[in-house]
Amino acid sequence: MDLQSYQTGVYFLVSLSFFLFALLDGFDLGIGLLLPFARTREASGRLVAHIAPFWDGNEIWLIIAGALVFAAYPVLLGMLLGAIYLPFLLFIAGLIVRAMALEYSYHDPARQRLWHLAAAGGSGLVSGIALYVLGVFLLGLPFESAGVLSQHPADYAAPFPLLVTLAGWVILAWHGLTYALSQAPAAATPISLRTLWWGVVSASLALLIGWILWLPQTLWRPSALIGIACCAAGIAGARLFLQRPGWAFRFSCLTLTGLWTLITGSLYPAVLPARLHPEWTLTIASDSAPASTLKLLLTLGLILVPIIIAYTWFIHRVLCRPKNRSRNPADSLA
Amino acid sequence: MLTELLISRIQFGVSLGIHYLFPVTTLGLTLFIVITETLYLARRKELYRTISSFLVKILALVFVAGVATGLLLPFSIGANWARFSSYAGALLGSLIALESLTAFALESAFIAILFFGRDRVSPVTYWLSALLVFVGAHLSAFWIVAANSWLQTPAGYAIVDGRVVLTNLIEALLNHSTLIRFAHVITAAWLTGALLIAGIAATYLARGQHGAVARKLLALALPLALAAAVAQPIIGHFHIMQVLHHNPEKDAAYEGIFKSVDGAPLLAFGIPDEQHQVIHFAAGAPRLLSLLESGDPMGHVTGLEAFPCENWPPVNVIFTTFHLMIMLGVAMIAVAGLGVFLMWRGRLDSSRTYLRLLPWVIPLPYLANQVGWIGAEIGRQPWIIYKVMRTSEASTVTLPLWQLSVSFAGILIVYSAITFITVLSIRKLVQKGPLPSLPQE
Ligand code: HDD
Ligand code: HEM
Ligand code: HEM
């Protein structure tokens, strides 16, 4: 293989890790977002029980993605985190609050509702900041000069990232709700499935309009067309199979896969796209680590990612067997 | 610029130091969980299951605190040390990527079975999960210790176009200090876990509660604590020999040798005075250092004077932390030794003073770990990568002072809160005590 294939391969490995974070931790975050809508402590407790064993394993995909970025694009992480330092720390603070809150909702049952709300706040912060930054990436980042990002918050304010954040919240909440239903098909939901489905339809349409307004140039790539088709199929399919347990969740995964295709396709080959001066964009050609590092990462990724997916799947199966579903996980912890 | 660098350094050191409190406990606890689960599988006595469930509950609190304090760290290398990460990121990032793909993923996936699967999986699957969590945690420690050791004794790399490039993964991983540092760190972690468990069990025994559980825990923990505590100075000796060969200025500073001499003493105590290049109130064994380092009581020991001043680490800090670690190590040998002796004579139950003392010993290994790392890391200064890159050339230049101050204050508050909540909750859990587990369904 030549250098360019390695660069492209690692790009997709990194992108795949971010996608697995969005897909897997996505339902944890989505359930987090739904917690304030659960009316009673028991209701939010049931929702938390679905994710309690898994959120940590799912979150690892973020660390994996971050470490891969660190290794594959050494300049990127320093430049980006140096520019959005405080928002980034808030993002980490959100992860910290969520982790502690999910754990302590079992250890400190007296304040359980409070911990649930803290978990909701953490989830909102984490997903909100991540989605906003995704929007900024899609638009392109404000550079001051080659290799230097702007430090002024105003340069990062734009309607499109805001739209991505709001629409993303709705889609994540939908992902979380369908996941919860796939675990406990008959349970009462904090928001009606139908209402949220209409929410997803509106969010997707708004996103599409925003995309046409602000990013028309990327819409004609084949990946964009495939991605949009997958999204539409996921949304329509969920509607048709709304009553079949587990299917709405599968279709939600299809929607996220479509979004991922659309996003990766429009970013490639940029790793740090510049908005006004495309010539300052960092690409896989200008900021990749040397071939030997890329080869190592790709080999390891190809071997280890399937292994991780396999044991994650095994553990889900073991802990979510139908005969175990009625059990309250709190029994074994507190 | 100086203050910005200083805040970045302190922030990184403090967040790592607090993070380290938890993984070190995880390493020790998972060892004991694997031991008790294995005993349960072999002998099927309920007692072992009760003990293991109790330890798993403590682990849950420690683990989440480790995760919460750890999340920031890999990213803070990029955020606060941008020039360092663009210089060495391809190599160091690869090691952290390897850590997350092999160790974090394994540990955090199977720990779900440990926490939530007791009555959902067979005892063998449960035991296997405990083992995999143990392996994952120790693998994680290996990667990060290898990354840190690479900074102390870099190997397996080349510098191409002004950047560090990995040329040989195995050489980089197994650089001159990795294996000995890993042995020392893991032994320290097991000692920490053993003394924590012994301290908890002693409270029960002193109050006459949970007798069977407490006696079994002490029977497991005290001998292990003694073995680890005795092993530590031996491993430590080989560790310092490694330092002597590969970071000679650091070794001279650890031992407080300013002037090169033949027949150097091994100091047990002293207050270094860098300006006048003397150690005040020095007390120690004459010629022992020469004997240890070269096998000859009159052997030559190179002092700091042989090295350019700008390459000296801060002698004060690292001499003091190093000797504090050793004193703590000696104290722990004494405590664990006395415990094993009392147990052997069958007098542990009635030695109330000793049982009351044990809980107060819990902080000692934590302190030894902290000062050990402070010595190792500050002793590497002024280098961030020994003889390759200076710490002053490593920080992010674009971060303004006010942002760093805000982040430092925030991290201090959040990390202290996590530590506080965790310690309180463990105390509460310990007061509640181990519950006899429900019969297997
Ligand atoms: C319970 C903890 C504990 C105990 C009792 C000891 N140590 Fe230690 N020591 C550590 C925990 C530790 C550590 C925190 O794990 C360090 C930090 C870096 C490392 O490699 O391990 C360390 C570092 C460290 C270093 C520095 C390595 C470097 O700078 O790269 C040396 C030479 C020793 N130790 C030697 C000793 C000796 C001779 C001991 C005799 C009693 C001893 N240690 C007890
Ligand atoms: C990739 C790995 C690492 C990097 C890049 C790194 C880098 C640094 C840097 C730049 C400092 C500041 C230097 C100073 O304050 O004098 C520091 C300090 C410190 N590091 Fe490391 N280190 C790494 C791994 C570790 C590990 C594994 C530990 C173990 C716990 C550790 C423990 C410490 C401690 C305790 C300090 C505190 C010193 C102080 O108080 O300033 N480091 N490290
Ligand atoms: C630069 C230094 C370090 C970095 C970047 C780092 C990073 C991290 C991260 C991101 C996590 C969370 C993983 C999760 O979500 O499960 C974590 C947890 C952990 N770390 Fe660290 N860490 C460092 C130092 C250390 C050291 C010195 C050790 C042990 C010798 C260690 C051992 C562990 C272990 C065992 C865990 C599992 C969680 C726990 O039980 O606390 N880490 N670390």
C-alpha cells in the first residue's frame, strides 16, 4: 500500500471511532437527555437502569478516537484544544458529572432524583458542545493565519452549528428512547414515541435546509446522497415498524449511519477545515503522522476494533437476556 | 510566559496526582477480587463470595472516580502541551491509542459483569470477568508506565523533519526503565491495596464485627503486604541503578551527592542546600552508597558538579521526596511484619492497639506513591523528554493566563470534590459492612 492509502485508511479508522462513540454512547446521552421528562423517580430510575452497565464501555470510543487523533494528526489536537480550551474543559466536566451522577444514583438513593437531573445536565453539556463543534467543523474553522486558530468566541458563533446542536439533541433523544424500548418493550415512555418521531422529522428537515443554505457545495458528493437516503430510510422505517420491539432502534441506527456517511463524506480529506481560507486547511496529506505510525495504527485498529465490538456485543447479550430484564441492577451495587 | 508554563505544570501534576490515587487502588483491589473469586471457585464457600462482593462494591466507587479524573488527562497533553504533542505525538499518541484499544476497552466492558452480573452469569463467567478486569487494569498501567518511561529513557525513535518518529515499537515500549518501573509501580499498588484492606478489616475486628470476614481478609492482606513491602526496597535498588546509568544527574540529586567522591555515604536524612552545595544535618551509613552502586566501599561516585548547572533537577525537592518514600517504605515493612508475627503467634485478635493502629496506616502507601512520582517527574526536569526536549519548550503558546487560571481553579474544585465524595462514600460502605450474599438462585 502507498502512503495515500494509509492516510485514507487511518482517516476512516478515526472517523469510525467517532461514529461508534456517537452510536453507542449516543443512546446513553439520549437517555440522559430524556431524564428530566420522566415524571417520577421510578421512571427515571428505569431509564438509568438500561444504561448503567454500559455507558463507561461506550464512552471509551471517545478516548480511542481522541488517542488516534493524537497519534495520527499530532498538530491538530494542540491547535484545536488550545483554541477552544475552556469549552473543551466544560465538555470534560460534563462527562465527569455524568459519570459520577450515574454511579451515585445507586449509592445515594436518598438524593436519587437529584443525581438523575445531574446526569441529564452532564449529558446535555457533553452532547451540546460536541454537536456544536461538529457544526463548526462542517462549516470550517476560523483561522487567524496559517496554523493559528482564532481565539475570539465571536468567530465561532454561527447559526448552522446552533442548528446542528438543536437537531442533534432531538435525534439523540430519539436514539435513546428507541434503545430503552428495545430493552423493555412494554414500558411507559417519558415522551410519546409518536411525538418524538415528528420531532425527528422536523429536526432532519431543518438540518437539510440548513445544509442547503450554508454548505451547498458538499451536497452533490455521492456520499452525501447515500447518507441522506439512509437517513430518510431510517426515519421512514422507524415509522412503519413503530410497534415492533427493537425495530425502531435498529432504524435509528440506520439514520445515524446515514448522518455519519454524510458528515465524513463532506469533511474528507480535511482534518481541520478552514472557513475563509481553504488553503490553510489541514488535510490528511499535510498533517498525517509518518507512514510507519499510520501503518501501526491501521494494523492495530483492524485487529482490535472487531475484537472490542465482539466482546461488547457478548456482554450486552449476557446482561440483557430477557430473563434478566426485570431485575433491578441496583440490587448488586448499593 | 513563565507563569503560564508554571500553571500548566502544576495543573498537570495535580490532576495526575489525584487521578493516581484511584487507579492505584483499583490495581490492588482487582488483585484481591481475583484471589477471592478463585478461592470461591475452588472451595465454594459462601465466605469468599461475601468478601468478593464487598470488595466489588468498593471497587465501583474507586473505579468511577478513576474514570472521572482520568478522562481529562490524555486530552490535556494536547491542550496544555501543544508543542510537545506535535513534536512527539505520533509516538506517545500511539502508545495511548494502544492503551485505550487494548486495556481501557477490556476493563470497562467486563467490569459491567462484575458490577451487574453476579446473579446473571455462571460463577465461571464471573470469575473470568474478574480476571479480565484485573488484566485490563494492569495492562493499562503497563502502557502508561511505558509511555512515562519513554520520557525518562527514550528509545526506539528517530527525529525526522524536526519530529519524533517511532522506528521500533518494542524498543520504545521496553526502553531501559519500563520493566523495572512497572515492577516497582505494581508492587506499590498491591501494597496499597493490601494495607487498605487490612485497615478496613482491622476496624471490624477491633469492634468485634464481621469476625469471619475480617479474619480472612487480614490473613490474605497482611502476608501480601509484608511480601510487597519487603520486595519494594529490593526492586527500588535495581530501579536506582537504572537511574544511575541512564539519568546520572537525577541519581546524584536523589542521593544528595554534590561533589564526586570515593567512598560515598548512603544518606538516610538531610536538608540539601543547593546554593552552597552541601547537605545540612546529613546522617547516614558511611561508604554504603559506593558499595551499593559499584560493589566497592571505596568506589567512585559522580556528583552533581560533573554536570552543567542548567541540567540539574531541583535537588531539594527530589532528595526530600525520595527519602520520604524510603522512610515510609521502612515504616510499612515494620507494620506489616508486626502484623504477620502477631498472626503467626495467634495473638492478632487480642492485640487491640495494633488493630486500632492499622486503619491509620492506610494513607502511608498513598503518600509514598505520591512522593515517589513527584521525585521521578521533577527529577526529570528540566527535560520533558530526557535530553531531547525541554519542558519550557513544550507548552501551548496560545493559551492566555486567565484561561489557564480558570481551568486550574475548576480542575482543583472538581477533582477535590470527586476525592471527597469518594472517600466519604467508601467510609459509609465500610461502616455498613459486608452483607452475607443471598444464596445462588
Ligand atoms: C508504596 C509505594 C512505594 C514504596 C514503599 C517505595 N516506592 Fe519507590 N516509587 C514508588 C512507590 C514506592 C512509585 C510511586 O511507584 C515510583 C514513582 C515512579 C516509579 O517508577 O515508581 C517510585 C519511584 C522510585 C524511584 C525513582 C525512579 C525514577 O526516578 O525514575 C526509585 C529509585 C525508587 N522508587 C526506589 C525505592 C526504594 C529504594 C524504596 C525503599 C523502601 C522504595 N522506592 C519504596
Ligand atoms: C505520557 C505521559 C506523561 C507526560 C507527558 C508527563 C509529563 C509531565 C509534565 C510536563 C510534568 C510537569 C513537570 C513539573 O511540574 O516539573 C509532569 C509532572 C508530574 N507527573 Fe508526569 N507525565 C506523564 C506521565 C506521568 C505518569 C504516568 C505519572 C504517574 C502518576 C506522572 C506523575 C506526575 C506527577 C506526580 C507530576 C507532578 C510534579 C509536580 O507536582 O509538578 N506523570 N509530568
Ligand atoms: C499521563 C498519564 C495518564 C493518562 C493520560 C491516563 C488516562 C486515563 C483515562 C482516560 C482513564 C479513564 C478510562 C475509562 O474511562 O475507563 C484512566 C483510568 C485508569 N487509569 Fe489512568 N491515566 C494516566 C495515568 C495512570 C497511571 C500512572 C496509572 C497506573 C499505574 C493509570 C491506570 C489507570 C487505570 C487502572 C484506570 C481504570 C480506571 C480506574 O480504576 O481508575 N493511569 N486513565
